Amino acid sequence: MVKVLVVGANGQIGKHLVTLIQDHEKMEAKAMIRKQEQASFFEELGAETALVDLEGEIDDITKAAEDVDAIVFTAGSGPKTGPDKTILIDLDGAVKTIEAAKAANVKRFIMISSYDTTRKAIQEASSSFAPYVAAKHYADEWLRGADLDYTIVHPGALTNDAGTGKIEAAATVEPSEVARENIAQVILACLENDATIGKEFQVVNGDTPVKEAIDSI
Amino acid sequence: MVKVLVVGANGQIGKHLVTLIQDHEKMEAKAMIRKQEQASFFEELGAETALVDLEGEIDDITKAAEDVDAIVFTAGSGPKTGPDKTILIDLDGAVKTIEAAKAANVKRFIMISSYDTTRKAIQEASSSFAPYVAAKHYADEWLRGADLDYTIVHPGALTNDAGTGKIEAAATVEPSEVARENIAQVILACLENDATIGKEFQVVNGDTPVKEAIDSI
């Protein structure tokens, strides 16, 4: 069984992802959550939980990561919380998770980034969105510089629409929407395909089945 | 003449520093400022000015850096502005200045950091101060990883007291106050002493003349 630590499990992508992993024959999820009252959702799916605050110590994350085979970082303060949390969760929480992966010797790491985290995107972002883009930029940079088997997923504008199971994925795609449920399927496809190691790509809703799209990255 | 680009010249340390540099026989300052109305202070000192917004493009900073021999980064939103500016100025503005230094082939770079920017300091900071410490942490990390002749100055609690010209400086010193005017003298002493390259130290007010303290780092 491949055991996957889902960091930010209580987020919407995280919940879809843990559900998919628990349905998978050869995978099991460990849901990293911040509050005990978030546990029941995952316990009902038969998933293990780990109670860890991303604003806490790296050691706490390392302990949660010690018995897993892969880590998915899908935590996010989101662009709607204050920029204080943006730097402490989206940047520093991501970096601490990367350092924990190294300390726990977990090589496989999948980062759910933002659609465009390039320097150009920071410069062109509105003043309210730029801090979020910058935080994700530096988190991605840290991961690229870490000696891990990473994949960076850059989703389009996230929606709560039902997943169609069909996407468009490439280094760059035209900006468009993507269902969070589709992103969870994309993560699963990445976990199943080591050819995605060392790669990053943008994803929007499209016409190609997820597995096929990810296999052709 | 050693020409020094002072990034954040209009700040209080910046103004002291440009004044000291203009008084120095073998140095001249180029004050990087954000607004035209800030120029007169520096013009009266006989210093050149460059009008550049740190939230703008790296290229603009590179152009300002092209004819200088050293860069001092003393810009800062400070812990009192919103954390959106903390990430865009204290972190991203610093990184852009480092990248501009590389692009303009200016090797000497002096960073005015915060008293303690270690991982431990982020974890122990209050929730309102932690985003600032994290931003300075990543800016310092970026500089350490850049192939530049850097010095990182970690000042104690900054005050507007008159400079005494006497400090205590070491890898770690007991937390205490330090006059901004003393920090400006410390920067000048670093610019005059290449033995400070590749080093970083904390500084508070003390009993040792600045030049002597810096020479013994």
C-alpha cells in the first residue's frame, strides 16, 4: 500500500483527494488536520488522521510524515485570508512541510500551487493578489531546490463544480476554470505516474480523460 | 570612488547612511527612492538619486545598480505596515534587489536584516510579528544562496537616539537597543572592511568603537 500524507486534508481539494485515495486499491491516506473536530470526516472514510498545526514546529510535521510514502501539500490560507496567514501557511507552512519530507526521508512530494507563480505573474497581479502569488512563488522555488521527487500542479480558477474527469494539462494552458474534484483526480494520477517527477504543469477543465492527460505530460 | 546604491534611502537608517557616505572621502552614494519629492534631501547632500519602485520590475533596479560598486538593502515596510507589504517589500523587494545585483554584476551586498531571523525566531514570534520575521528569514536565505559578497547585519531594537559610535557586535549578542545612527556607521565600516564578506552578526549599542568592533568580527 502506498501511504499518502495529505497536508491540508480539510480543504475542499483535500477532502476530495482523501476520498479518492481511500477508494483506491493500492493507496491509503493519512489526513493532516489542524483541529480534532475535523477528524470525523476522515475517520468515516477509514483514513488515519494526524493533528498538526502548520504554524507549529517542523518536527511535528516530520513525525506525521515518518510512515508515509508520499506527501501532497494542498493546504492554503487562500487569497481570501489575510496576508499574514499567506506568508505563514502558503509560504512558511509549505517550506516546513518540504523540510519535514527531507527529514523523514519521504522523496515523493506533490505541491498544489497557483495557476501562475512566475516572476511575471507577481509583477502583473493586483496589489491584493500579489502577496499570495509571491508566497506561492517562493514555496515552489524552495521545492524545486530541494532534493525531492516533486511534481508541481498549477490549477486554473478553482470551482466547486462536479468533477468531469476531463482536463487539459500542459506547461502552459489558456486560463480557465477547473473543478477542485478534477484537481484531486490529477493528484491521484500524478501519484500513480512517476514520469511526472520533476515536472510542473497548468491544469484547466478540458476534453481529455485525467489519466491520459497526465500520462502525456 | 566607491559608489554605493542605498536601497531604501529615504528610511531613517538610509538617510543617516547617505549622509555618512557623502562625508566620506572615498565614497559616494546613489539614493534609491520611490517618490520624486523624496529627492531634495539627497540632492542637498550632493548625492545622486534613482527613482525606482521596489514593487516594480527587477530591470528597473538593475538599471539603477549598473554603475555602482556596492548595494545596501535597508528598505523595509517595517513590522508596523500590513503583512501584504511585508511580503512584497521585505521579502520580494529584497530578492529582486539581489537578482538585480547579480544582473548588474555588483558583487558587494549588505543586507540590513532583523535581530533574529532563524527558524526558531519565526516559531517563537508573536502571531503579529511572525510574518515579518518569516519574510526577513527568506530574504536572508536567498542572499546566502546567491553568489554575492554579502554581509548580513542583524540589528537589535532600533531607536532614534543619537549615535554613540559605540556598539557590541558578534554572531549572537544579548537582545538590547541600538541607535539607527550606529547601524549606519556599522554599514559604513562593513563597506570599508572586506573581511566582513560572507559574515553575519547581531549589533546592539555597546562600549566598543564601531570600526574596532566590526574589524574584530
